[in-house]
Amino acid sequence: MADTYAYLIHEPDWDSDAVFADPAAGETSFKEHEAFQKAVADLGARIVGGSALQSSRHGGTVKPGGAGRLVEDAVYTDGPFPDTSEVITGFYLVEADDEDTARRIAALVPTGGHIEWRKVFPTGM
């Protein structure tokens, strides 16, 4: 049975709005991801999910409230943590038959930064 691994792409934030304004702006990067998808299939693994994430300005961070997790007690911050220069710009979910294949896939993910890969805990969802 194959396990699912998550590959989190950490790199400097990108201007996702520029791709909406000029789709050719993201063409080179997206071609690298097409090649990655083929390489995963060549290793006998299967991509089961993933997506690019828009610029961090289209999100933020939150520290949930204490007991009861009341929305009114949550503390929100715009953008990523201020002490980091990289954000998660996208992710893949890949089914692989073994950890060795999962490690090899991690090295193939296109990025200008680094990849964090983790085995997904089977919650049955």
C-alpha cells in the first residue's frame, strides 16, 4: 500500500497577481512543474493533490484564542511571520510506495528555496 507524502515548497514570496495580469509571467515556472509531474510518474508514484498558493499578502497568520478557541480572542497578523524571508508558495500530495522514493521525489520538486516533505498521518478523511 502506498503512503501519502506532503511536499511543502518554501521559497521567497512571489507576485501571484502578476501572473493574473500577464499569464506568460508564470509560464517558465509552471513548465518546470509539468516536468516534475512526469518525473514523479516515471518513479512509479502518483500526485494526488497540490496547488500553488497566492502571495502571502492574500492571507496571514492567526494565534487562536485560548480555552474554547473563541474567534474574538484570536490574534491575527498580516503576511507570514516577520522573522522569516521564505513562505510556503505551494504544495504537492504524492502517493509513493516507499520512503526512498518519497525522498527522491522531494529532491525533484521545482523551487528557488527548499522543500519540506512529511508523511501524511492517515486520519481516514
